[in-house]
Amino acid sequence: MGKADISVIVVTLQNNPDEIDSICRLHELDSDFELIIRNDEGISKARNNGIDSASNDKIIFLDDDAVPEPGYIEAASKALDKNPVVVGAVQSPDKNVFDELAVHYRDPNKLVGCNMGFQRKVFEEVGYFDQDFHWGHEETELQNRITTRYALYYEPDMLVTH
């Protein structure tokens, strides 16, 4: 990829980056990217501070326990070249988890906080994550604002195991 053109923001409750699954896998992928780790109190605050820290116009979000599969960074970068908002694919090592608890992870028309990407202009136009959401559903509220202006693009090769 040459010069890093994408910022990866990982929100975590961990204090030790060496224990964060997503970061360990990203380093194995041998791609060029800017990594931003945020452990602020509140997921929306952490995401927003990550956006402000990012030096690139392409920004992706991972949860600390979402493990990117090979080709992840390249797929995300290519998708964000042409699409302002990208929904990544999420798979589970346990099918029952999806069937019982996380059906929304399989919906290509829904932002999922553990794997989503944006062009910076989206935040400049519709605003950041609502900090009234301390943990959870902040991406749904943001999606409601985003879809008044932008379509969501689903990229199956932007895949994580979560």
C-alpha cells in the first residue's frame, strides 16, 4: 500500500495493547496503517477522540476483540476509496452466538461498531458519535443520521471474527 492512507481506531477497556486481539492480528497482516488505541470512558467519547486523532481521511473502527482476517486493511481501503460509509462483514466462531444474540451482525444494511469504516467527510457533515451513548448502540444512532445523506456499502472482504 505504500504510505499509510487509513487510520484504524481500536476502542478497548484494556490497558495493555499486547493483549488486544485485533491489534495483534493487524500487526501480523503486514499492512501500512495508522493505529489509534482509545480507552476513554465511554465508547462514543473514545470513538470521537479517535476521529480527532486520526491523520487520514479513511477511518475504520474495530473492537478490541474483533480479529481482522487477511486482506482486511486492503479491502477496507479500497472500499473507502469509492464509498463514504462501509459496513464490514462479521463472522463468529460459534454459529449459535449469531443465531441467538447477534443477528444484526449479519445484516449488510446495518453499521456494526466492531467493524465499520468512514470517509472523514461523513463526520464533518453529519456529526460525531452521540456521547449520550456510554456503551452500545451508538452506531445505530449515527446510522440514522448518516442514511439521510449516504448509502451504506457492504464489503464482505472487510472481514473480522468476533
